[in-house]
Amino acid sequence: MKIIAVIPARYEASRFPGKLMQMLGDKTVITTTYQNVVETHLFDEVFVATDSEIIFNEIAENGGKAVMTGQHETGSDRIAEAVKNIACDIVINVQGDEPFLKLEPLQQLILAFKEDSKKEISLASLKIKLNEKEEIKNPNNVKVITDNQDFALYFSRSVIPYHRENSANIDYYKHIGVYAFRKDALLKFSQLEMKPLEISEKIECIRYLEYGMKIKMIETYFVGVGIDTPEDLDKARQLIGE
């Protein structure tokens, strides 16, 4: 089983343009992410997939592997173009703005496929428990609900489930945007038309659910810093003692 990691990276992020080229210590955010993924030694190859010559050159100049793509609405669509002609079985999508992703969650994702002898899983992803009301209500935190086998039922920026019955003991989970795909499922995904639920929520993995594909959700306890705003970048710099 050949397992690769692909980091989708676009320069013009809507909330923080150019964030991947911001400095984090003595390296850019995207180079930090790339090198941290390589150093896990979990993958046969690691690539950055980008439509930006600036990011492409940044990775190449630092000895990494980058693939130029066209423009895409979602990271999964970008990765599908990047891996079309790369021989592999499993593709792990690591977000370029998550420079501190740890080894254990990636190992958990890979293990899910190695144990999936019936090949029921098209896609696996991560979730983490939310405890603060503000975090649960925050629409920037995508929430996920699952069935008894931890397959996703739905994702939303709204609060799900709605806590109508106060006596019910409900846990809330945030979806962490690290995906592991079977290559054939990823290529199929990229050919599927966006439906209204995905368009409304702007959550790409809803497309899988709308077309009947199974998403295995794996709980993790890792809390990192996703860099979506300048304030997040400040937090990341504090983590490395800058």
C-alpha cells in the first residue's frame, strides 16, 4: 500500500491573503508544514499542490516537491488534479495552514485504512471534542455528528445537534480538516457536481455524504493552531517561542 501526503496551498486565502508565506521563526508557514510532514516518516512521498508560482518556488527552493494545478474551489479538487498521474493507494490531505500537526493523528488515519479489509471507508478524517460554548457556536468551527460506528452523518457550521432536551448528555465535536482518501474515491469526488448543501455550508466533505460515500471519523486529542487570521499567526509564533 503506497501512502502519500499532499498539502493543498493557495496564496489568496480569503481571510488572510498570503498567510502561507508569512514567516514562522526562520521559515515560512508552508515550508514549516511541509518539512514537519516529511519528518513524520509516514509517507512514501510528500507534495505541495498549488496554483501559485510563489508557493511552488518556495517549496522547490527548499528541496521539496511541488505540483502546479489549476484553480479550484476546494482543496480536495486541487489534490485530485495533483495525484491523477501519481501511483498511490491512499492520499492524506494535510492543510497548509496547520504547521503543528502531530504524528499520532496521522498514524490513526493510516491505521483506519489498513484495518478496513472490506474497503468500506472512502474517506477518513479527524474530530476533536469541543467544550467551550463560544467554540461550539462559532461558525468557523465545522461541527460533525456521527453514527454508532463513527461514520459521519452530517457536518455543519451551525450547532449540531440542537440541544432541545436539557437532560440529554451531548458531546460536540469539531471537524479537523485533515483527510485521508482512497485515490479512486478522491478522483470520483472531483468529478461530482456540487450540490446545494455543500454550496450553502461551504464544507467540501458534505459532497461525499450527498453522494452516499462513507466518511470514518476518528477522535483525536491534539489541539494545534490553524492559521486563518493574523491573530492565529501570533499564537503560532508564541508556540515556538518567537
